[in-house]
Amino acid sequence: MPTPILPGVAHLDLATGVITEAAEVIERRLSDMPQSYHDQAAVRALLVENPVLYRVYTMPQPGDAGGWFVATSIVGPGRVGTEYFMTKGHSHAQDTAPEVYLTLNGNGMLLMQSRADESVAQWMKPGTIHYISAGWAHRTMNVGSEPLVFFAVWPVDAGHDYETYAERGFAKLILASDDGPRVVDNPKYAKAAAP
Ligand code: PAN
Ligand code: ZN
């Protein structure tokens, strides 16, 4: 018998994104995702320091009979070459599982990509609510100088597909420029997709 979902409560520090009772805290460093960045010379140079790129705090699941995951992500400010510190990025294994993000702090970009390779990039700033449609892969990057903090809710049975995006990445890169973040084609993606 699955454990029924009981009412739950947790405490979130809106400024830092820390959930006090987090059941799990995931920490991702550059060494966990060196292939995600296109500038491998910049990756090698920064691997000496091996910075934490982001952390994810997940609220304890009050049961296992379905329901929602509730978590915060905190992406640090920083760059690897001209790319910003960012999450690995994934799609949900379950094609019918959407997700909602609410930005609490900082400035970021949410890059989304459909199964048909359409791309959408949205600005994240305190108060922006993002609906990530089912079937769309998603990755966030911190384009500002303070931590990017966002709150996320998604179905517990969604599952995460990281492999598809680990090697060739997303169809678009978001690069830092004098005029701010620029969305450009990812050359590695086009090559990998060619027959
Ligand atoms: C988020 C992400 C979180 C970290 O909670 O899992 O921001 O990003 P990666 O999972 O791509 O490393 C979410 O989208 N959950 O489904
Ligand atoms: Zn997700």
C-alpha cells in the first residue's frame, strides 16, 4: 500500500532560497557537468577552483502516492568563458509532466526547448512565474551578479532525462556580451543532429 500524502509544512527563506527542513540538498559543481559548456579551455582553467554552480533544496515528500515535488534552486553568479553558471538542464521523462517556476531573487534566463527543437528564452526576475509546458526541456542560467533563486513545483512521477542534453546540449546557447545575454545557435547541436 502506498503511504498516503499527509498535509506538510516547511519553511523557506525567500532571500536565500534555503528550505530549512529540506529532505535532500543537491550540490552541483563544475566537475559534475564539464561537457555542458562549449568553451572547454575555460572549463579546464576553472576546474582548478571547481566552483559550486548551483544547489537544489527539496521539501520532504509527505507520502509516496503521487503528488508534487516542491523545491528551490539557487544558481550562483559566475561565468565559464562567455557562458553563465547554469543548471544541467533536462526534460521530464514523463511527456505529460509540466512544471511551474517562480523567481524569488536575482536575474536569470530560462531556456526551454520543445521536442520539435523550438526554443523559448524567458527573463527571470523576482516575481516572474514561468509555466514549463509538458514535453519542453528546461535549463536556467544566472545572468546577474547575485544568486538566482527560484521555487519549482512538478509532479513526483515526472522523472528526469539528462542524457539527451548532456553531450550536445540545447539548440541555443546564451552568451554574455557587452549588451547583456545573447541567444545564439549552438554549433555543437547542429552538428550532432546532422545525419
Ligand atoms: C528543477 C531542477 C533544478 C536543477 O528543480 O531540477 O533547477 O536543474 P537540473 O535538474 O537540470 O540539474 C526542475 O526543473 N525540476 O524538475
Ligand atoms: Zn524540471
